[in-house]
Amino acid sequence: MILFTHHPSRQRWVVLLYCAVALLFVGCASEPPADPQILPFCPSESSQIYTGEYYPELRSQEAKNVADEIYSLASSDNPVGKREALKFLKYETERWSSVQYINYDPQPRMRVIVTFLTPGLVRAIVLNHFLYKGILGQPDLLEAETKKSLAILDRREEFAFIILIQPEIATTPVEFSLFPAEIIMHITDGSEVRSTHSDDILNSPLDTSENLYSGYFFYPVKVTRQGACSYLLKPGIETSLLLKIAVAKFAEQENVTLNWVVDFPLLFNLDDPMLTLDRIGPVLNGEDGQEFPVDQPPSAHFRENEDPINWREVGRFYWWKVYKQSIPKE
């Protein structure tokens, strides 16, 4: 299992602290319960998961403060503002993503990224798009546009994720399948929930002849527990999301197991502040000219997971996906 943390040097401390504060920490258990309960979803109305303040762990206020500061900076120094906006986009993309690899001898290898589309990440995308379009003004203008995008997610009454599948090019195409309906979310009370909706392209067998597949998939905001409707994730209790798939197929490999763990940043609040903006640093060669969305993420062959440019480019791809393909409204 890969435990994703924003600062690898703190990983050991995070794991120890996390195991101490969570009674049923999914990241410390080697396997979920033998017969976990699959929770059915139940209807939810006006939860405002994305536009409200239900999950302070999602850093919605901190992200808003950073976005507003960058937006104000761009009014006086647009090139530096764009540079800092891209740094913010990279930061939020990496923070809310988890990566797994599928290896195949001799080739190809496949990288599979799962990203939680949080309010902070949406805000970073909207900020970059505003600066790209030259829309400058007061922070209220940025806030209004951000809330429009978040309101689309609220209307779905679902938590949104993006899966990005990056096969390395193979001479002979290799068939694989990663059906979102089989990506199970494990939560700290020992129960599980299946994805409720996903993009059609993800629900058919695919092959490595393409170097990119991506799509949205969703989990319900509310589920039925002991006969009553309740929130799927409990604020202050759920500090990590474990997504697991055990029936993926890759070439002749059956039941390939993948685990993605995405940490809520709750444990980092004391010593992992948000970005410190560089207001006076000049824009260097190679820092400009990247302030636009792209329809392809970086190649899994040339850009490793640890490469900071990789996350900037993945963020630019998500920017394209949100604005060009749009967030599904229902």
C-alpha cells in the first residue's frame, strides 16, 4: 500500500500519529474486515458539501486565503501572479492525489492516479483560468466564479474523484480494465461503499494503444447506516480516504490489487502551512508560457511521480478537464 503524504520526510511521523488518533485507521490495517458491510446510498438534498464549511479538513478557508492573495498580486504583477497561481495548482493537485503503478514484464508499465476533486483544487483551477483569461478584479469576483463550479458539485450530492490512467506506449496493445464500480471506498467504521456514477469510457475494457484515459467517478454524500440516513464521511473522524480495487485486469494478470490512500490535511495544520508566496522574485526563463490548460498530462514514461513538474502538468490537465470537458452536472 502506498501512503501519500505531501512531505515524504514526515511520513513516519504522520503514520505514527495517525495510528494513535484513529481507532480504526484504514492505512494501518493490512486488510479491511473479512466481511465488511457495503453501505447503500440514500437520497440527500442541499448538503452543501462543497460550498459550505462541512469539512474544515479540506482546507477550504486556507485555500481561499491563498487564492485571494495571488489574485490581488496578479493585479499589480500579472506574470508573478500567474507563476504563483501555477504553484498553487501544483500544490493542490499533488496534495489530493494518490498514485499506484501496474508493472508488466517487460513492458509496458501503467501509472494510475486518483485525485479527490476538493474545494481547494477547484479554487486553484478557477484562479488559473481567470488569470489566463485576463479577468482581474476584487477577490469577490473570483469567489463568485468559484462558487459556481462548487455549486455544480453540490447539486450532484456526491463526492467527485478523477482517475487518470497513463499507460506507457507498447508495441503490441495490452488490454486492461479498471471499472470504477469496483473501486471501493473503505471508511473508518469498517464499512464500504461503491462508486455511484462514473464516466462511460471507464466502464469498458481499454488497451495501451492510447497514452491517456481519464474520467470522473463519484461516491454518495449520504448512506444508510442501521436503517437511518447519515453522512458517508464524518468530519473530524475521517482523516484519510482509502480506495481499493481488487478486480482490475492487466493483460493476463487477473485480480490486480490497487490501493490509493489520500490524506485529509488535518494532521498537517500545525507545521505544514499553505504556500508562502514569492511576491518579489522575478519570473525566470521556463516559468512563464505555461499558464494555460493542456489536453494531455505528462507521459508516465518521462515524468515520474516525484517530479514536481509532473504535478504541475497533471494540474494543467485537470484545469482543461474542468473547463473544456466540464464537471458533470448530474
